[in-house]
Amino acid sequence: MHKKLFIPGPIDVELDVLEQMTKPMIGHRSKDASDLQMRVSEKLQKVFYTKEQILLSTSSGTGLMEGAIRSCTRKRAAVFSVGAFGDRWYKMAVSNNIAADKFAVEPGEAITPEMVDEALATGKYDLITLTHNETSTGVMNPIYEISEVMKKYPKVVWCLDTVSSMGGVMVEVDKLGVDICITSTQKCLGMPPGMAIASMSQKAVEAAKQVEHRGVYFDLLELYQYIQKKEYQYPSTPAISIMYAMDYQLDKILEEGLNSRFERHLEMAQHVRAWAKEKFDIFPNEKYMSNTVTTIKNTRDINVSQLNKELAKRGYAISNGYGDLKEKTFRIAHMGDYNLDDVKGLLDNIDDILGL
């Protein structure tokens, strides 16, 4: 049975988008491939609100996250973590022998501008990483307020993980001053999994030139320079089939209108929040709630796994809590091409199963 996936990715992909992946293969060194990659990149620049170069990677977002911290940290990285995915960035730094310090908060809390300012005022760091939207806790960090602090430190490279927010929430990369902004295909963009996307500023390019050991596959400078020299070609074979889907889906996204898309995501989020507060409780600090995934306190001590088994019979899926929060919380994502009626259908079924 087909299930509507209200999980933090991968999410449902519309059939017409999936069908694009059945197109005949083309040579990845052909002009057709260059044209495809250029079209996709130019549309993504609009979604990212950037004039900077777009990089495409046949990987999950984790690949470009690792590439960013490895390619652009010259001295020391400050890793700001509000949960599992911020912690992952720190693990990448340590595993790649990159000097880094982690600045973490209690689960459900956000990184504040003051925290960033205090860390950078020491002069120890030349790169920071931040998770915009943490799917484990349902926290969305205040990136616009943080961007004001970043203006005080023009030499620090800012890496931002928008894997679970880009395309569902406005992230104006150039206005914010983000140097490397990373996302993936399989979440708010409503595409199949398998590719990661990043924008890369000139400041980040110059920083990478000063780093000797950048690796190979995720060397962001190599990706950037190859595109410049070879006119939208990549050093290794890209996922052409997913690019076909991206080319098509990005047209649909831009046709819907970015503001309309963001409003639809907020409308779904507000409905889930209102339901959660009435029937359970919200886990994160309500000042920093995500617009793409709601993490809910399991105040009724329900068996989340059993609930999901019952939902599966009705064609739905939600997510249990992540890591230490398993069974203590559960998560309902509301992203991609779903609408308010889809969300209402899910919640009505949960109410019916639980007798709420």
C-alpha cells in the first residue's frame, strides 16, 4: 500500500515528478548534460535567493556538510548544535582531523545570536556551522538575527544546513550572508533522494584555496572550479535521472510561487501545532518552532510504534522520536507538496486510532 509519508524525509514525490526519471540516459559529458545542469542550477539560485554558484552533489546532504567543514576550515571551526544533526557536523570535523569546538544547548532550545557573538569574539574561529532546522527536536534557529552578528565577523565562513527547510521556509542566502548553504532533494523540495545542493560564495572559495587537504569527492573547491572551467560539468558522474526530476519539479515550485509555498508550509505547521497543544504538548521552545516538522511531547505515554503500525494500515506514516527522545516524543513532518487537507486527514486518523 502506498503511504503518505509525514516523516522528516524522504517524503512523498508526485507521480509526474517520478516519471521524469524514466527519461533515456544521456552522456554526462555531453552538451545535453551541461544544459540540464545549468537549467537546474539557475532555478535553484531563485529558490536560494542567491547569485552565487550552485554546486550539485550525488550524495545526501551529509556529503556536502562534510565537504564544507573540511574544505573551508583553515584554523578552527565553531560548531553550533541544537541536536543530532549539529552533533553530526562536529563528528565530521573530529573524524577529518579538523580543529573544532561544539557549542550545544538543551534539546528543544535554539542557538541565540549572543552565543554566536560570544564564541566569535574570542578570535579563535574562522568558520561556523549551524543547523537551520533540527528535525530531531523540531527547532528552527533564528538565522536572520544570527546574520546580524555575523556581519561583525566578515572573515568567518558561515556554513548553514538547510536540508530540512530549503523550499519550505524563506532562506535568503545572499541577504543573510551565508557562504555555504546546503540542502537535499528529498525534503521540502519534494524530489527523490540522492542529490545534495549547495551555494558557495567567493569568500568560501578563497578560504578553500588556503586548505591543503580537502579530500577528493567532497572537495568543494574542485567542484566549483570544474564547473567554471568545463561549463556545468562535474568531476564525477552525476545522478542524471534525479536531475531530470529536479528540472521538472523546480518549474512546478517556481510556478506555485515561493511565497505561496512558504505560506502553505506555515499553514500546515500551525494546524499541527494547534492539534498538538490540544491533545499532547509541543516539545521545543515555542519561540523557535519549525515550520516543516513538529516534535510533540508524548504526554499521553502512547506507544508510538504501535500507532504507526495502525496508521500504516490506513496509508500514513509519522516518525517516532529521535535517539534519546524515542517514545518520549513523536514527530509529524509537513513539507513538500502536501497541503492542509492532507494534514487534516492524518490527524483525523490519529484521533480515531487513539480515541481522542
